[in-house]
Amino acid sequence: GVTAPSSPEESILGVSAAAPRGPATPLTLTGPCFPFSTVSNLQEEGRHAINAPMSPASADVHPEDTLLEENEERMMIDPTSKDDPKFKELVKVLINWINDVLVEERIIVKQLEEDLYDGQVLQKLLEKLAGCKLNVAEVTQSEIGQKQKLQTVLEAVHGLLRPHGWALQWTVDSIHGKNLVAILHLLVALAVHFRAPIRLPEHVSVQVVVVRKREGLLHSSHVTEELTTTTENCLVSGTGRDVSINPACAFPLAHAERDAFDTLFDHAPDKLSVVKKSLITFVNKHLNKLNLEVTELETQFADGVYLVLLMGLLEDYFVPLHNFYLTPESFDQKVHNVAFAFELMLDGGLKTPKARPEDVVNLDLKSTLRVLYNLFTKYKDLE
């Protein structure tokens, strides 16, 4: 786990971060068997294999869903799960997030499985999030071309996620096969990894009907797929970027790391006022030189102005006014200011803040405390 600093000067947190790992959901494939005969009979038998255990509810199964090769497997979300409000909310949040990220590309996603299966949107999404350019054909109509593009995109995704302990619950075939569960697992992982400014609904699970053909027989089973849990059920160990993450978790604000501040908020709120008081004393010792006074950490740093001025004071230089907005009015101007302050911190030898500029602007106290505590640990003895 991550522990708070042990030195007297840095022990204002006095807590350590740890959370229990939730039990994995076993995936078992058992169920009634049906004799394999003609194509038309197979279609009917496939429907029966899927529908019978869930009667009277009927699953929406297309004929092609039951034309399976030997050992091939198909997964379909039970219609009752699709009607669950939390599932609908998860899909809606992810669609809106994708559309926000790709607004400049003029791409509008309306249905995840229909719009993402060929790799085109996933390519643009990853390029935008990771700030990279993938060497793939822009438009591919053939199935082979689409799968080749998906392979390239997913290899890039795996290169980002695998070092952080993610279990990869999707494949080229499952994405191209419009498997909504696999697509959701992928999108949740990307949202968490890139710390998307969205709030994912907690405890989202779906009932999945699994049909598999073995030795000419169709086997059906029902399993529960956990798409998101909560922060408390996610285990993140290590420090900095060296983390191991429960792949089922979707943090409330999609933060991919837990630290002492998470534990402070969750388990020691009584110490929060002590931490805030210490940080207010620290920042005012320097901002007072400009006749500025801070009383509310979460609001007075949200536009980035005080952060920029504070960095100038701590590093003893004047920040040219044309480099930031002294009286920011829009959200983007405030984000610019905070991001600029982060650049000044990097120039001063500080580590990259764990918070995102958008988090600070959105009045997220935990993010603001992380940024200020980062400054406190380096400049606490500066007069």
C-alpha cells in the first residue's frame, strides 16, 4: 500500500492507503445440451438454449448468433439487464465521454456495438487520449482490414494497460463481433486509465447468456459480469505509476490510483481539518507577500491564478502576465491557468501532479489538496 511520509515535517496525513480486493467472479460454462442437426434446427435449438433458463423473459437472439463453429462461444446480455437503470447510465456516460473527446473529429457515437466494432472510432479515441498517431489505414471496409486495424489499436491499448495489472477482458474477435460486454470492459478500462472527468455508476453488473458448441452440442449457461464496483473494492498497490489495479473497478471520478488522501477522506475525516489548516498556513505565508489571503482551499485555487502566483513566489521569479489569465472567465481559461501552474511545478523539479487540471477547476478538494501537499513537501522550510 501507499503510506504517508514518516518524517515529522511530512506526517500531517498520518494515514496509509489500502483497500481490499473484491473476489473474482468465476466464469463457468455448463448447462443443458441439445443435439446438433440441420442449420434450421440449430437456430431453433440455440434460441431454446438461451431462452429456456430465463423463461418467461425472452432474449433477443439473431439466427447468426447460433450458427457456431466447434468450440466457438457467443455471449449476449440478457434483456432484463439491458433495462437496468444503472446499466443504461453506464452506457450513456461512456457514449457522452467518447463524443466529448472526439468533438473536434466530428464523430458522433450513438450505439457502442455498432459504432466501435470496426476499430475506426477506437483508433481516434486512443489517439486523442494518448496523444499518439497509430500507423493504420484510415478507412477499411473489408472484415480482414477492420480486424487488422483493431489488432493494431488493441495492441497499443494493451501496451498502456498491461503494466498496470489490467486483466484484458476483450479480444479482436469479441470487439469485432459486437460483444457489448467486451466493449464496455475496454471503455471502462480506458476511462479509468486516462482518468476521464466522468462519474461512472457503481456496482454495475449484467446477466450474460453464454452459448458454446462442443462436439456438435450447444451448451448454455448464465454468468454475472461485473462491469464496475466501487473505490473501496479496488486494490491499488505500489507508489507513483507502479500500480496494480482490480480490472473490474471504476472509480467514482475514474482515478486510477489510491493514495493517503483517499484513505484520509474515507476513514479519517476528523483529520481533514488539520491537513487543511496546515496547508492554508503554508500557502498564506507566501501569498501574504502579495497581500493575498486564502481561507477556502477548494474554491480559491480553482481558477489557477493563486497557483501560478504561488509558484512564482516559491521559485522567486515574476510570472509574465501574458502567460496566464489574471481574471479567467471561462472553464477553458481556468484549465489553462492550472495546467500552466503544473508546467511551472515540473520546471521547478516537482513530480507531475496526480490531479488533473480539470479536477482542480471542478472544485475537487482531494485533487487540490494533492497539488498543494506536493508543494508543501518541497517548500515547507522556505521562508
